[in-house]
Amino acid sequence: MLDKLPKKQQEKKPAAQAQRQGTGPFSSLERMIAWRYLRSRRREAFISVIAGFSFTGIMLGVATLIIVMAVMNGFRTELLNRILGINGHLIVAPIDSPLEDYDHLVKRMDALQGVKFAIPVVEGQALVQGSIGAGTGALVRGLREQDVNKLELIAKNVKSGTFASFDTSDGVAIGTRMAQNLGLGVGDDLKIISPDGDVTPFGVNARTKAYPIKAIFEIGMSEYDASIVLMPLGEAQLFFNQEDRVQSIEVFADNPDKVDDLRAGVEEAAERPVMLTDWRQRNATFFSALQVERNVMFMILTLIVLVAALNIISGLIMLVKDKGRDIAILRTMGATRGAIMRIFLMTGAAIGVTGTLAGVVLGVVVCLNVERIRAFFSWLSGTTLFNPELYFLSQLPAEMNLSETLSVIGMALFLSFIATIFPAWRAAKLDPVEALRYE
């Protein structure tokens, strides 16, 4: 066909095809125009300021979402690890007959598939006093030395003293915060007072006894470090009037989330009617509150990104008004409505994408250094940020979740793209004749 055309037309045909190829959807020409509209010029300084605020808002919104979600995930994980690190995943309590043959039962439960280990426990509430005369409530837990060594959260975090010969030492172990509050150290005596004492003709006398401190541990959860006293099982049986018996057997599972699979086997191994309580039932209110708080925080912080997306809309609308004459000239030169719409879509999307990426980088950097940042601001302000007495943990944790981070990125990009549609549509609908007439 080209051979039958005049020579000049043969030369123009490939040139026209090349021109059409160079100005296709999202071509280099459209990208160049979109980038030029993003650049700051003196006459468009106010529009650039709005674009800068939009970028900053999206960056801070995405970073804040990532940081807050990571801290709340880390907070839940750390609390869960510490709560389940010293408390059984499934608690076996007798109903009609006491657990006097607990050694035999523990061996049967240890042999079950999915059970990490089982330990017999005697525990009770008591009042403890130290050398400075102050008193505080405590949970006294009677454990065997071999069982204490199985609880790695305690055995591997001994700050002073030792659990060696714990069964025959007639001593106790306490947490660091209790030792600090009562002014005690290894070798000092801890006075323990139990209301369940000896029965006399004049009533029940509170049982009081002083025990030397053999070890001081730090779990990292302030509530436990300030309230738990570990006592040899035999001594706890005598102190709480539980001779030759235990109050419960705590079963630790290989996977705490699959604790329901152990119920049938544990009931069979108990060889008597028992009451089973798992860790989810004992901490249901606490972890439900954490989940609700986490979801509400996500919704609230999403509003930051939404406000930034609205700034994109206002900035692009003002840019469309400012560029009305340029749009009209582009239309008269052959630019289609689709090309104009794509140009402004790329202009707005560039703000959203760069803001989101910058927010992700900022959020990741903060999450990786959150404890150093907390320590710095604590030093700078002279106050204790993230007080362990209020937040249970001694350090600020952060645990990023990949799927959660991707959902934050997707949400930010979605809002940014949605925000660009209306201004881009208005630019595409602009009548070039009207725009040039009133310019």
C-alpha cells in the first residue's frame, strides 16, 4: 500500500504512526506533563504548599498506623508470652476428691501428645512484709525445683541468688520489683502472713512465718515481678494446710492455640471428675479489651490518611483551575479527554504513592528503634514514658505484621487514587473554548 502513495505521504505515514505510539496511554509525554505540574513554581506556590501538606499528611498517617499497630501487636505478644510463661495453658482442678496422687497424674499427663509438661501447684493469697515494715499483697505459688527449672521465663532470668537445692532450702524466691519495694535482697527474711491459719478455741489465728530469700528473678512483667512469691512445694503444702495434696495441676501445651485438643486426653488421664480451665477463659476480658482497642485505634488513625487524601482533592482542583488555559491548549492540539484525565490522575497518584512509601520507611525505622526512641524522650523530658507499673511491661515492644502492614499500604494507596478521580474527571470535562474565552 505504501508503494502506491506519493513519496511525501509515504514519509508522513510512519511519522504519524510513531507520533501516535509516543502519545499512547501513560506515555512519556503524559508523564512529563504530570511531573511538570508537580514541580513548584513561583506563581503556583500555594498549590505546591497544599501538595506538600498532602504528602506530609499521608506519610505521617501511614507511619503512625504502622507504628501503633506494631506496638499493640508487640504489647499483646509480650503479655501473652509472659502470662503463658509462668501460668499453665490448661488448669486441672479436682471436683469431688483431692489431688493426693499428683505425682502419678503428672506423669500420665506428661505422656500425652501435644503436652509440653505438667506441674503440680499449691497457691494462695498472703500478705508479705520486708525489712522496712511495709506490707503488700502477694500470690504465693508452691512449686518443685524441677518444675521451676522447666519455667524458662523464671529459671533464665534470675538476677541474684539461685534455685539450686530449692526444695530443701526452706527459702523463697521473689521478683525484682517486690524486692525493691520491700527493701529486700538475697539472704534477707520475707515475712509471709496467711489468713488461713491455725484453728484455736478462740478462732482462727493468722499464720505467720519468715522465710529467707534464696533468689530474685525478673520476668519483665511488672505485675508479676511485684506480686509473685515462689515457695518449695512441700513448704507451701504445710503453710496452706494442704498436706500431701495439691490444689491443681497446670498443663503446658506445645501450641497454646490448640489447647482444646488436649481436653479429652487430660480428662482421661485425671482418672476422676475434674474442672478444666484454659488460658483463654482466664484472660478473656483482658485480651478482648486489647483487641477492641487495637481495632478502634486503626479506625481512628485511618482518618489521618483520609484527611490527607482530601487535601489531594483540594490541591488538584486548584491545580485544574490554574491550568485551565494549558488544558485548553492541549485539547486544541489533539489531546483526548482520556489523556487529560490520566495526566491529573498521575499527578495526584504521585503524591499518594510517594507519601505512602515515605510513611512505610519512617514507620519501619521507628519500629526497629522504638525502645531507643522511648529512652531518649524519657531522658529528654525527665519523666518515665511507658511506665511499667501502668503498662505491665518494662520495655516498649514493637512487632510488625506483614499482612497488617500491607493492608495499611493498600488502604493508603486506595484512598489516594480515589481522591484523584474527581479532580481528574473535572479536568477532562473542561471545555477548551470556554477555558480560552474567560482566560
